[in-house]
Amino acid sequence: MYSIGIDIGGTKIAGALVDSEGVIHAQTQVPSPAESPDAMEKAIVGLISELSEGNTVVAAGVAAAGFIDAAQSKVYYAPNIAWRNEPLKEKLEKQVELPIVIENDANAAGWAEYRFGAGKNYSHMTMLTIGTGVGGAIIANGELFTGGFGAGAELGHLRVQPGGLECGCGQKGCIEQYASGRALLRYMREETGNPDLTAEQGKHLLEGGDRAGWRAVTTLGTWLGTACASISAVLDPEVYVIGGGVAAAGDRLLEPIREAFRENLSARGFHPEPEFRIAELVNDAGVVGAADLARRFALRRH
């Protein structure tokens, strides 16, 4: 018995057939027609149909960047897709004979890490995904936290620098402007004195052990650790899971995170300190999490 996970990105849509243990049995992908809601819908239906053929499937989950309502059915707003108050669940269920669940992509990835990856031995987990921006996911007492309107856990927009750098969300000083992949490239340009440094060149610097590049990673980690100290004052997670491309730095990223966390933690020395771990599922987290959330939804219905 399987469920299907669909992970919508800016350039591609990935799909996977996943079992109850989080193991992928089939995968496929197609280009992402982000400019056309109708074409996007058609592509999702095509992937679900392809992966369902010849298999017993109980549900399908669709993960996308954006604000999803609390009923996991409507996309309020997607920054990279032309969806505004899109009743996606309803539209998809008219075309496929499966229960459909819609979820934020960072939430889906976080759920996968909680169920099958770096957070599987904990009941309270917070995940930060470091990509072009900063995504977040919260597991509280074994449940995915989405907030009263479904748009919770947008941890990338925690404000860490009042009056700071302008963010795409319309505010200033969000952690996304200080701890994202774009921020890392900015730090590397400053450290190397090369304003034209590309992301690929920056990657090569790190692979070669360049000191300026690793100082930039330390700066990013320091901002993340500072943000995590504030998050702990509210959520008190047992573990932080760090995902996204920057997480490939491993302990060299976690060390400055831990150090800044301790420096900024309230009641330091008396407050239990969480673990900090690197995500394990990497690129498969979105499809695995979406599939497992869909399976969970289907089982609850019965």
C-alpha cells in the first residue's frame, strides 16, 4: 500500500511512490510550468496518474512553497507560481480518484525528517531549510504545527535585525536576509573582495578549504544560532534540524550555530540545550513528507 508525494519547485515537479516506511519505490519528474495554473494542474494530475498505475495508492500529497490554508486544501499565495486563493485540492480531486492533501513544502520536508530522518527520535523538532530563502517547519508533541490559519512556521521571516535589510515579504531584518544561500554569497563576496563572485565559484572555494569562504559560513551560522535562541524561548524544541544546500557544510556550519545559540540563550546554564543535526533526506524530503502526510490524512478518514 502506497501514497504519492508531489514536490513543486520553480523549475521542476518531482513525484514519488512512497511506502509506509518512507521508502521510495518509483520516482519521476517533469518541468514546472509555473506561469500557468492550468498547465501546473495538468502536470500534477499526470504525475499522480503515472505513479498510481498498477499500484494500490491510498492518497496523494502535494507540497508547494506558499501559504496553505489550515484545511490543507487551498493555496492562499505562492511566490513562484501564479496561484492566488487557488482551490487546488478541489480541482485535483475532480480529476484523480484519490484523497488529496496540500501542504507547504518546508512543512512537508520537516515532517519527513521527523518521521524518517534526523528528527525521528524526538517529539519536538524545529527544522530550518537554508536555500535561496529560509524555510521552517515545527513539530510539537509529534504533530505538525501549522497555526490557526495554516500559515504558521514561516521561520525565515523571524525578524532578527530591526530596521535591517529589506526582505521580499515586505518587512526588514528577517533572518532570511542574513542566513539564506543568497546571504552566504553576499558574505563570500565581502570576504573575498570579489563583488562578481558566483554561487558556483563560492562552492569551489569551500570545497578547496578557502578561509574567506569558511568565514562566510561562520557568519551565516552565527545568525542562525542567534535566531534559534529566540525560537527556543517560544518553542523549546529538543532538536534543530538544518537542511538545504548549505547544510552540506556539516559540522563546520553547526559549530557556529551552537556557539551563537549558547551566547544568546536566555537563562544559559539552566535551560536544557537542544541537539543540532544536519538533515538526512536531502532532495527526497519534500516528496516523502508530502506522501506520508497524505497517508496519515487518509488513515484518519477511516
